[in-house]
Amino acid sequence: MSPVLGWDVGGAHLKLARFGADGRLEAVRVAACPLWRGLDELDVAIETLAPDIAADAASAVTMTGELVDLWPDRASGVAAIVERLGARLGPARLTIYAGPRGFVGVDHAASVWPDVASANWRATAEALAAEGGAGLLIDVGSTTADLIPFGKGETLARGATDAGRMAAEELVYLGVARTPVMAIAPRLPFDGAWIAPMAEHFATSADVFRLTGDLPEGADLHPAADGGPKTVEASARRLLRMAGADLDPARPGQARALAGFLAETCLRRLADAAAMILSRAEAPASPVFHGAGVGRFLAERVARRLGLLYRDVGQAWTDDPSLAGQASDCAPAVAVGRLLMARRA
């Protein structure tokens, strides 16, 4: 069997998982890919990952990048991304993940775009469900969080589209790097009062989790809100600006207190979504939480808060400790590669 590449084309990152001819995971890579700037950003990201692209590999692709406002609608985004990938990777060696339809060829992908669009969550959940058992996938990335129940060999999601998944609490627009602080909480405790955060893009969740010490290395690949340095001091300055204040050397704890409150708000938001999903009649009883994404530390805390067992996705998908963390970070890319290999077996 030829090597397999699993691709996850996001609106902000391009992720790649490489499997050898023996089916073992060999490498996982991620590159910044700000698609809202233009489709050429995809070319740049592919070139960044080029050393890990085997010439004879078969590629399986899932995506969420069609959602960026580069295109007038998602159908146009799917068609453009598939066309560009076909030109770069070779259409004969490229197959597109279409959710419940399985894999489709490049020529067919545009005609089934609703199944192709934003299906990366399903790839991860399907790959986990195929292993048997029951659980709740919580994939917390830089921008969003997916919460997907599964059991009896299938996903138990109620939503299919982004809109439907948001309504079902299966897609929460909350991540650990790119979420604007003004979207995390409607009010902030500051200097003895509750104040509404400024409706400005002054700080992001990366600043919050940098101050709490939780932000993983490599999780924040895009410029800071002000284009400034990614240091604790700079994050503190940006975060205090959300409260209309400046960094005060005489009160060094102000920014960390704000960060602690916002981190707890994020955790509570995800715990509430998980509790609601687990209250459904069809939800698995006593599920194991399966954490993925660069923000999976929050998934583990949600599991502890709800008194349930936690399992790291990457540790289940590779026995190489040096790859386990990266496999969790880029779970949909690994998952779509595993699904393609299972189909070819």
C-alpha cells in the first residue's frame, strides 16, 4: 500500500498527517494558513509542509476553510479549495472526505459540497467510533471547540451543518488562541466593579492563556491583536486594554486576575455544553471524554469537573510518544488519513 497523507484545510491553519506504507503514523505538521487573505496562502502553507509530502502518497482531505469570507458562499469555497489542491497534489491521488457519503473524487466534490463543507469534526468522531466504545469527543482548537458524542460504532451528533451544530451546542465558537476577548464574557470584574469589555479587537484568548500559563507551545501561530510581541507583559497590556486600563506596575496582579476569570468562563462554557449534550436520551452513559486540539487541557478539566474519565486522542492513535501530542493537536488530519486507510484495507 502506498503512503497516505491526511489533510485538514482550515481557515487559519493547514494540518498534515503522514502515514507510511505500513499504516503507521510517521509525522504530523501544521502551518499557518490565513485563507481570508487569498487562496495563495494555501500554496504557501503547502510549500511549508512540502518536505513531508511523499510523491507517491494518496491524499485524503477534510476542510473548514470554505467558511472564510474570501468567497461569497461555502459552495464556492469548497470548489476553489478542491481545485487548488488537485492542481498541487494531483487529482488522481486526491480524495475528498464528504462526511456521511464517505470519500468522493475531485470531480464530484463540488456537487456534494454540503457534505464536504466543515466536515472535519465528523472525521475525528467517526475514526474514534470505529474503535468501539462510547464517548464524547471534545476538540478544542485555536478558534472553535467541537463536542461530538459517539457510540455503537457511529457518531451521535444532532447537527450536520455549522448552523445546526451551533444550535445543538456541538460547535462552540471558543478557542484558546484566536477568540477575541470581547466574545468570551459580557462583563469583567475589574477594580471593584463589573464592566463590559471594550468592543474592540484589543486582545485574544491567546493572551488569556499565556497569562494563566496554559497556552501550549506552537498554539499561537498568528500575529497578536496589536501585532506586538507574544510575551507575558505584552499579553497583560493587551488584556487590560479591554477594560480601558493601562498596565500598572504598582498593581501587577490585575491582568492575571482578569485572565483567571476569563479562563474560568471558557471552562464553564464548555462544561455547560458537554452537560447539555450528555443529558440527551441517546447520549452514551458514563462516556469517556476524548480530548483533542491545542486546547485539550480544557477538555481534560471539563472531564474532571463532570467526574468522567479522560483519554487523549493522540495517545490512542500512535505508540510514539514524540507524535502523540501532535496527533492530538491535528486530530482531523490524522483521522481522515486513518479513515482512508481503513477503506483501502
